[in-house]
Amino acid sequence: MTSARTGSTPAPDGPAWDHEVDLLVVGSGAAGMTTALTGALEGLDTLLVEKAQVYGGTTALSGGGVWVPNNHVLTAAGISDPEERVLEYLEHITGGSIAQARLAALVHEGPAMFEMFRDRTSDLRFRWCPGYPTTTRRHRAAVPRVAVSSARPSPSTASATWRPRSGATSSPCPADW
């Protein structure tokens, strides 16, 4: 079999693929779902695959909260933390295992990602969840107002069809939104 898009031929001992996509995403946690949604929003033929019986990865176990410093949800609530302090905090909690350039990318590009989802999706809305439990260690750099934004369940994901397939635990955000 030769791929019509790439002109490549599979290895003789390899499988014959019968499905081709522009973007294949492996794993349905926050990173995978974000990648798949972004690809779809950009017009790519996207396929997300998950090996587990349920979707959501470890993000589902955490209640689905996402911490992106200084996103539009937090700034609307009057919460803003100095970039230097956020970077010091991230360096501390990652133990220096993540390159500073990657941490800076989160700080600089994360808020734009939240805005893109706000502007280009109808169901994905975030809300600040004060008191959201975190696993952060106390440190002088700790951002005192670590605030997690959590996506509001949409009618489709809260349905009887999808809920049993989710690995989600309950979210600390109020259920009335």
C-alpha cells in the first residue's frame, strides 16, 4: 500500500495501514486533548487514541483542573502574579528537570491558549476554582494565589453516554455553572 499523501510505502514486515490522518494524538489527558482540539481547530484531520478503558489520563484523576498563570479567567478575577515569581515557583516545583525555556513558554503562551479556546469553541469555558487542592510544596517562591481553572462540563460530556467512559473524579468547582 502506498500512501496517497506522502508517497511512502510501509515496511514489508509492517502493518498495512487503512486509515491516515494529518495529526495522530496518543493519550487523552490535558496535553493530548489540547493538541487534538488545536489540530481540529486548525483544520487538520485529527485522530486521538487512548489505550485505557476510560479517557482523561491523569488529568481526569485531578478533577480536570489546569493551572496556567495569568490567564484571562484569573486576570478578570483580579489575580495576577509577577512573571519572575511564577518562573521561580515553576523551577522549584519541577526540581530543575524542565528547561527554563519551556517554563517560560508556559508563562508566555499559556494565556493565549486559554483565549483561543474561549474565542473558538462553544462548550469549553473555564472558571477559577478558589481553594482547588494542589500538591505544591511550600517554598518562598510559591505563588500565594495558585488558582486553577477548570473546564465547565458540556451537555455532551456530562451525558449518560460519555460520563461512564471518563476517568474523571469530581471537580472542586461548584456544579451549578
